[in-house]
Amino acid sequence: MNDTRAQRAAAFLNSDFAAQFDDAAFRQAALRYDAALNDGGDTAGLSGADLYAFANRLFARELRQGLGERLRDGGVITAKRLVAAYLDGDAVILELDIHARRPDGSEYDYRAPVTRGRSSADTDEVLRIPLRRVRDRLRGAAMLAAGIERAGGRAQVLGLLQGPVPRATALRGLPGAAR
């Protein structure tokens, strides 16, 4: 792996998203959900509550988009949580529970679908996420989980990426080699 790719991989593994893979339960969930949803594996014991808890972690970066947005009533969005997913042909529509705070300090929740611009504007179109993209994200999480498991943890992978790069050595004296 060249230095630039190793640096990008190390930067990714140092991200908040990758830090979740320090949690063995999260790694196991990624593997279980990937097997169930992408490979037609066993879905017994996979509850909706567990799936949504996992999905909120898997899509945490996207859920942070729009935090701090000012609403028509003067309130501000303070948190979002994925609470439902609906299949629409070959796409998924996600519904969020949104927590907001009014200017007077009172707080309230409301539900809304994820929109293309991740805003609460009436003109913002409901986002239809291709099912393939959701499956790909899940497959990527499972692959990362499996790699981290095999390596003995994220810290070990980071150590390999940030350690000295082995130098190629010349091979000498191979039988039949030209001299």
C-alpha cells in the first residue's frame, strides 16, 4: 500500500465513524445485519429496536446534517434519530424523530422523513435512497468489522498503517535467473 493510501486509511480509522468499531457489539451487529439483509441469512432474533439502534450509529454522520437548523417556529433542531424505514420499490424512505428547542427553552419532538437537502423546508423533496446504497453501506461496515476482528482491534490496524513501511528487497540468485 503506498503512503498516500495508508495515510487516508489511517485518517479514516481515526474518524468518529470508525471509532464505533472498537465496540465488539457494534462489529457483531454489522456482521449479523449484513448476513441477514445482504446474504439472506437468519433474521431470527433481529428486532426492530436493535436494527434502528444500529442504523442510528451506522448513519450518525448523515443524521448530524441539519442539526442547529432554525425552524419556522423559531426553534432549533438539536437531535435526530432514525425511527422507521419504508420500502418503496427499489428504494428506502427513512423517517426521523426530530428533537427541537423553541426560543423560550421548551423542547418538543416531531417526526419527518429524510429529505434531499436534509432540511425542514416544505419545498425539500423526500429522499428515496436506493436500496443498493443501504446494502453497500452495510456490506462495507461488515467488511470493516471483519477486518478489525481479524487484526485484533482497530488500534492494531492503525499501528500497522502508521508503522514503518517495509522496503522491497532485491531477490538474488534465483535459479535460472539472468545475471
